[in-house]
Amino acid sequence: MLQVAYIRDNKEDIVKRLAKRNIDATQMINEVISLDEARRSLQTKLDSTKAESNSLSKEIGNLFKSGEAQKANLLKEKTTQLKETTKTLEQELNYKADELKALLYKIPNVPNTIVPAGNTDEDNEEVFREGDIPVLYDGALPHWELAKKYDIIDFELGNKITGAGFPVYKGKGAKLQRALITYFLDKNTEAGYTEFQLPHLVNEASGFGTGQLPDKEGQMYHVTADNLYLIPTAEVPGTNIFRDTLLAESDLPIGITGYTPCFRREAGSYGAHVRGLNRLHQFDKVEILRVEHPNNSYNALDGMVEHVKDILKELKLPYRILRLCGGDLGFTSALTYDFEVFSTAQDRWLEISSVSNFETFQANRLKLRFKNSEGKNELCHTLNGSSLALPRVLAGILENYQTEDGIKIPEVLIPYTGFDMIS
């Protein structure tokens, strides 16, 4: 959530940069300023009314002490009126503050100046590419056919148990999935991230804190009886560890990692691009999160990008990195880099990680602050990244490592799987 003071001081720049998201924010920004002026005016009147009421109360007390009860009773009538005025002003102020907050929740984060303008993912900028695309044997299969051939993932059984988008991993498929999770966590903890086991459901305040609510409410599974939400990513419970927290400057930076299943209602279209593991309603993901000093957050973002690159190098998967354009940028992000693995069997790129800097956008919602060297409270910067999302990494491994004799296991994973081939 953008800070009102920031909006007041940077109105034209905010409108200009939000235009990269293909949004004309002029009316919303003007309305924020207007609502804030009305709120501040009401606050001034309320403070003045309370001050007058307190002054009269002291005067009434002195009049009673001096035996001037008649004058005191006349003033009491005025304090009664002031109390009614105070009550009315408080109601108006609360309404105006709620109206302002509701509007602020609708305004997305301001893109970083290096975010390219654009409408769709076709306008994203490729900034890095590494790895050789393997040449597969004639008759190479997409991962959903490999999963069936080697009986390692059962999509039909998942459909029977729950519905489409809930696969069942079996035998070596389940072991490979577990191996990837453990490998990712080990890489992250070796890099200094502290591992957390996190809840898989969150309350409404947590959803608002990281920006999933109200923006993505329709994409989240909602447990209505308890007003809880199944998490769409470990980012939500992980970042909310720090909600309503005042840190010391010496506490920064903070890095955590965690594995969770993720749940997303988002409906998919039909076709090969969403078949198999390409788009699921339940999937596994290992996340990395950082809480940073504002002066260091973009260095930290670069470090996270290098960390994910190192993992993909070890897996020996061909990948590229995209800087997302304004039209493809997430609601809460100021700058995002997407990692995509090339699926040789599908002849297409598959997104497997997003690494983002939210600057103060989440921290303002979360009330996540630190006390700076001047003793003043300052908003932290928050960042997160997939390290990594498993379905498409697994799809990339199955398709790119397939041979006529079976599917080879990446060398770095063999100590985790205990086998070097699926056949």
C-alpha cells in the first residue's frame, strides 16, 4: 500500500509510473489527496473540540470548588453539546479513514523506473540466458506422457480424488519431488536463510498484509466457516511473521525460507500449455523471503537472482531471465524478474520462479518498521522469490533429461533420490 505522504509529494511521478501498468491513476490519486485533506480537516476539528471540552471540564471543576454551582451547570450543558459533537466527528473521521484505506488498497505498487512499459508477457525483456537446449531422440514425449509411461504421476487419480489440477505423485515420482524440496531447502539454508515450517492457512489480516486481499480474493480457496484462506504461496504466512513488528536496524537483513503446498483457484484454459504440471490448483513450492534496509534492497534482489541462477546451473537446465513489463507486473511488486526453463519436448518456455522487490508496499500494510540510526521509525523493504516452484521444474527435468532408456536424474539430485534413472 502506498503511503499517503508519498502520494501527496510525488503525485505526478506516481501517475506517470503507474501508466506503465496501463493504468490512468489520475482520478484515484486525486481522490486519495482529497480524502486525506478531508480526514485531516476532521482530525483538526476533533482535536480542537476535545481541547475545548477538556478546558471547560477544568473550569467547571474550579467553579464548583469556589461555590459557583450555577455557572458550572451552565458550562456543563455546553460540554454535553461538545461531547455530542466529538462523537459525530469521530464517526465521520472513522468513515473517512476507512474510505481512504479502501481506496489505497485498490492502487497497485509503483513500478521501478527500469520496468519496461508493455501490455502483456510478450513485452517482457529478456536480460539473461544460459544453458544448452538438449537435442532429444525421435519420439520424445511431453512430461504428462512420460508420467503415464513410467507410472510416476497420476493425473486421472488426482481428478478422481479431488478434481483437475490435483495430481498424485507415485513411486520414484514422489521421491524425486521430495528430493527437489530437500535440495532447494538445503541450498537456501546454506545461503544463510533460516528455515521455517509455516501454516498452510492464514487469516484475513495476513491476506491483506501481503496484498493478496482484496486484489486476488477470487483466486484463493476460502474456508468460509472459519474465515481462513488456503495459502497461494509461502510468501503470505512467511512475510506475516513480521506483521506489526518494530525491528532494530541491527536486526536487518532477515532471510527465511520454507516449503509449503500452494493452493490457487485460478481457472485455466484448455490446451497443451496448461496440460499436466503446467498449471495446477495444488502444487509444492520452496520460497525465500527477505526483510531489508531500504538502502540495500536492490542489492539483495540481485543476490536472490544470483542464488536462483546457481540452483538452475546445478540442475543443468536451460533457462532465461525476464524483466517483467508494467502490464505483466504483479499488483504488489515494484520490480520482478521471472525465470523460465526451456521445455524441449513442448518446445516452449515454462515459468519456474519470480523474484520480486516490493519496496515499502507490503511493509506499509504490515506495519513492519525498524528504528533507524536517528531513532526514527522507518518502513522496511520486503522481497520474495520462488526457490523454486516444483511442478514446472519437475516437468523440465522429465522432458529435458529423457532418453530412449528412461529419464536420467540430474547429478546434483542423485544423493537425494538414491537412484540415477527412472525407467
